[in-house]
Amino acid sequence: MDVLVADDEQPARDELAHLLRRDPRIGEILTAVSGAQALRMLTERIVSIAFLDIHMPGLGGMELARSLAGLARPPAVVFVTADDARAVDAFDIRAADYLLKPVRQERLRQAIDRVGELGGSAASSEGEILTVTVGSSVRFVSRNDVRWVQAQGDYSRLHTVDGAGHLVRIPISELEQRWADAGYVRVHRSYLVAASAIDEATLSGGEPSVSVGSVVLPVSRRLLPAVREALVRRDGAR
């Protein structure tokens, strides 16, 4: 993957380029000292990822990212910044990831993995994107990667395809409403499940349940009709 690094501070550009060269997936690394220069370069060259500092003189990273959306083949955008307060803005423009300086090699690798999961361009991915906090970093999780959700009071824990469990401050009842048309079904007051992720269902007997991988989740008797209907719709669409 060819990439571009835009940062007005040379030490930051050099350090990120050094880390990127350690990843065998990375091809040519273009560098820009300003947002305006980066925009000119990206109108002439196609790259897979644009690593953008947020605070640059003139055209800042956020404004640049919005401009890139108008390109025929826009790159995925990963913000690299010392500013931990702009994650919500990054979420609004569908950035692939948000890295805080100083960048660690492992965290950078995860960001590149994330771009690969999104198909090379965050703007082209389907499904809602949610922001989650992992330690001191902010990450973005696609709804399409969520297999099941566990209620935890006013929060929900998103269990994703990679086995991670991310906590978001959204009640499960709200996710149930927002994700109903995407094939998610409430199986219990504490659990919301992607019907496509259900490997096995035991809906008769004393303890009805569904299995998602190795995880067995109880099904409330009150919700049995909805679960059966969701599975019928899923199987009929295959």
C-alpha cells in the first residue's frame, strides 16, 4: 500500500515514516509539510492511506480529510495527533482510526489492519461506525464487525469478530432500535445478536439459547417469536 504522511513538524514526519517502513505491507511513502501540499499531491497520486496531523498551518487535517472525500478514489484517513479532544469530529467524517502521539509500532499496525478490514477506504465501508476507547487511544468499530452485544447498565459491550469486547456509552435498547434493519435481534434483556452470527439455536425445551461461536447466550421466552422470525429471514436470504 502506498501512503501519504502530512505533518508540518519534520521530526513527527520522519518518525512516522520510519515506523511505516517496518511494515512489509507499506510501499511508497509520500510526505507533505502542509495540508495544502498534501491535497495537491493526492489529486495527482492515488494512495491507500493518508496519515494526517490535525493541527497544520492553513489547511488543517480535518478540513483536508473533508476535501479528500470528493476525490474519485479517496484514501482511508488515519489521524495522527497530540490532540485527544477531536475524536468525535474524526468519527463524523468516517476516519479509519485516530492515533495519539507518540505513535507505537503495534498501535500503527492495528490502524493499518483496520484500513484493510474496511476495504482500503473508510468512506466505502458499509454500516455504522462507533468510537471506542482503548487505553489512551480512540478506535473505530464498524457495526458489521459486531457479532453480539451485552448490556451493562447505560453502557453496552460490543463483542467483535476478533474476540474483543469494546465498551460504549449507548444503552442496548438504543442499539436494538438502530440496528434492527441490519439483522440484529434482541434475544434476552441483556443480549443483542447479529442473526448472521448465530451458529446454532435451541429454541425448544427448558432453556432456549443461541450459540455464537463458543459463546452460548440465553433466549428469553418472551422473545422466542422474534428470534425465530429473524432466523427465518436470515435463512431465506441465503
